[in-house]
Amino acid sequence: MSVYIPVELQRQIRAKFAGFCAYCRTAESLTATTFEFEHIIPLSAGGGETAFDNLCLSCPSCNRYKASRQTVVDTGTQQ
């Protein structure tokens, strides 16, 4: 699903994550891809709105892997 994100909100999200993927911490400047703005709580899972607190910067690989997931097992604690 594609959702319009205002340019100013995109700028704020890029600044918040300093140009790094929120998940794998890869720097966008070191890749040949453009990072994506991703809903932390997916709209498909009732994530509500396209707002600063529900958006992050994500590399395409992490965004595709996460998809509509909201939880994952922590490999350190197994929780």
C-alpha cells in the first residue's frame, strides 16, 4: 500500500534516524538504494495513521522482511 507522506514529515523522519535504517542500522549513503518510510505499526494491522511517531526509515530489505509483522523473538533473551 502506498501512502502519501508530506515532504516535511519525510525530512523529519530522515533527521530522526540520521540516514540509517531503523532495523539493521545500514547507512543509506553507503547503499545504491533509496530508503523507504515505513509504518512501525502497519496500517494493515490497524496502525492508525501516517504520523511522526508511527514512521521510521527502513532499507528496502528490512521493509520487505518486516512486512506486516509487529513482533519478533529477541535472539539474546529468546523472548
